Amino acid sequence: MKYDLVLKGGTLFTPGGLVAKDIAIKRGKIAAIGDFHKDQTEELLHCEGLTILPGAIDTQVHFREPGHETKEDLASGSKAAVLGGITAVFEMPNTNPPTDTVEALVDKLARAHHRMWCDHAFYIGATLGNKDQLAALEQLPGCAGIKIFMGSSTGNLLVDDDDTLLSILQSGRRRIAIHAEDEARLKERKKYCVPGDPASHPVWRDDETAILATRRILSLARKTGRLIHILHVTTPEEMALIAAHKDIASCELTPQHLTLSAETAYPTLGSYAQMNPPIRSEKHRLGLWHCLQQGIADVIGSDHAPHTIEDKHHPYPQSPSGMPGVQTLLPLMLNHVSEGHLSLSRLVDLVSAGPQRLFGLLEKGRIAVGYDADFSVVDLKASWIIKDEWLASKCGWSPFLGNTLKGLPVGTIIRGNKVMWEGHLYGEPVGQPLRFQDSLRTELLE
């Protein structure tokens, strides 16, 4: 057999661990693992000194299209993703208009075609108006599942009463993603916002705001027997609650909450550190690391939520919440590996195997024959500085600008296509909709 591409000389992270083998690709799939020479392939890619990981998947990004393309769009956001070693993303529904109908999902898939650099799926936002259609909507090809915002968001996507939440949880069967902040408490505590002081953000949106919502949704999920996935958890108390309900609940941590702490972030970054749920104290950060090391966290997602520099310069609380993160997810976590905070195998579980397992992704998440040839190729020894010219997001900034990291994404391979290598993009955007076990029947019938 003549292969299309061989990655030669690298160290592969396989289900059996790290092995010094080549990997051969044919028609976008992993065809063989072994030792190959240049006469066996159309293209040979030298990977000496590099580690080849299963393609990293970011299961929470906001690419802002349609409606807010000055902040980001599907092309620019996915470009940032692949430059950071990300091979696939789940994109969130709080756009304008929101992604809450068949037509809105079809529109996003059409916008992504030939424009997104990475593979992708789109969440459907749950609303009072579509709650009876969610079981059908979640089965649509290209849908990542249903997303519930229990705290204030864009448009009509807020769902904050138990009756509607219960109805949504009873409609369908796929794992539902949750933004768990309690809306009533947010309204009650808005008085704690100090104008001009972003450091008051975690005072307003305090621990109990998150804990109360998490406790409520866990109870409702238990009552309905519905699987849920709680996004961007920020308190060890929430992690303990989730640990007591692992049969129905999974959870996500973000690199921001594992890296930044309130004591230094707000004085140095101001509103650039403002996000929901907030960056909290160093005690919280260390508590989240303890919970990750205890195995409670299931995935790492970036919650990439860019805003322009002009928007961020509005005085708090008029400044919007959110920060970019898809391009820095893997570099930040590789740096944490270098510092001994987690192992490489744990990182692979959090960004590749974990997303595949939780959401039933087909042909993704591992280096094995028959799977898609998706790889995040990294140099674990490279020391480098995050600079302006490396950033691809339209927003033009990062809270981690100037940070020195160890561990660099060198290449992004998606279904056998060399999309990024040594900071350069190749070819045209090749992103395709992700495929899921739960919507396979619908896909095949179409």
C-alpha cells in the first residue's frame, strides 16, 4: 500500500502509552503504526524530537458568528484553534440570533463549510419556546447537544425556573451542557458590583451563586435520570457535589481558572480578567487543582469568549465578561505538565479521550488504526513566549500575553491534512462536522 502521509520519527501517545513508532495515513484515517520509509508514502513528515498526541478537542468555544463578527467569526476562531494545536471544537449557541432552531443550526453549518479550519459541532440553546422540540433538535447531524444557561446570557437563552428546567431535562437523552449560576442570586447581589472595580466581580458572582445552581441542576438531573455536563466549574465545593453524582454528572475546568487567581489577575489585568463564572482566589485555584488530581474533572475546555479591546476598556461593570482561550488551551496545559501539576496521560484524557467518551464522538480521541488521523504534534521541551504576532483571534489580545511557557504545539493534523506546521497554515480550511453516536442513525437515514 502507498500511504498518503507518514509521520516519521516521533513519539506517539497510543492507548498503550508512549511508543517510538511512525504513523501512516490513508484517506484521512490511521492506516498503520510501525516503521515506514519514504518509498511507502506520497509525503513524509519528519517528527524527530516531537510527541504526537491524539487531536485535542475544545468542547466550549464562542466564535460569535452570527451577530458579533467584529469580536470573532468561525474562520478566525478556528484559525486560532489550529494554531494552538486544537483539531475540533464544540461551539456555543449564544449568538445573534441564537442557535435554537433547525434553521439556525443549518445556517451555522453552512457558514462553517470551507471556512472553518478545524472540525466542529454546534450546541442548540434551550429556551422556553423550543423545549418541546429539543429531543428532535439534539439528533440533528452537526449538533453537539443541548446547552442550558441558568444565569444571564444573550437573547432568550436564559432558563432559570425549576419547572422549565425539569421539562427540558425530560426532553431527549443526550448529555446536556450547563452554565450553572443562579439568576435570582445574581440579581439579588448586583448591588455588590463596585463601579470601576473588576475585582468586585467575584464578590457579586460569589461562590454560593455557582454552588446553588449546581446543587439545583444536580437534583433535577437526578429526578429525571438525565446526564448533565457542568461547564467551567470554579469552586471546590461544586466539585465535591459533582463527585457525589458521577453517575449522572460530568464537569469541565478551564485553563484560566487553573492558571489565574484574583489576588494578581484583577490588579494586573483589570477587566481583561473578567469572565463568568469569575476568576476567584488563589485558594480556589489550588482547590481546583486538587480536584483535578483526584480525578473529578472530566475535560478541559477553553470557554473562548472574545471581546474587542475597545469593549474591554468600558468601565466595569459595563465591560463585557469573557476572554479568548482556544489558542492558549493546549500551550497552558502543556506548561502545567512541565511544572508537574499533571501528567501527559492525564492531559490527553482531559482534551482527547475525555471528550470522545463523554459525548460519544465517532472516530476521534485516540491514536489507533481506523480512527481519524487527527494529531496535535507538540514539542514538550520548547520554551517560548506568547507574543502578539502569534495570536489569531480577531479580538487581538490574551490575558497570557508575555507569559513564558514550556511546551509548544508544532503541528495540527486533521483527517490526514497538514493544517498547521511550525506556526504556518497550509492549504484551505478543511473542517467538517463532527459525528456522534447519538445522531448516527439520523445521519445515515439522510
